[in-house]
Amino acid sequence: MKLPDKVYDCLKWIVLICIPAATVFYSVLDEVFHWGNADVVAKISAATCTFLGAILGFSTAEYNKGKNS
């Protein structure tokens, strides 16, 4: 499965920057405002990043395999 460059770049930005930053932001605000469920948000965030990272890794491997052939 090869992802188009724009989709790959967007997903990479989301996985490496956006989701972790949003998780930390929520966790800090949770401590201040006592919203609750910061642990649940962190677990969901980690699972989402892992899933999307696996897709990106697979796509990168497929791209590199086709490039080296």
C-alpha cells in the first residue's frame, strides 16, 4: 500500500507533532481544570499514534522496496 506524498506528509505531521502535542496540552489543562480522564486520553492517543505509525512505516517500506527495484 503506497500512500500519496501529500497524505503521507500530512499523516506524518499528525502522528509526530499534532497528536502528542494535543495529548500533553489536554493533560496539563486536566491538572488545572480537573476535567478528568487524562489517563484515558493518553492511552487513546498512544494507540492512535501507534496504529498510524505502523501504517506509515508499512507505506515507507513499500515505497523504498519499489524505489530500490
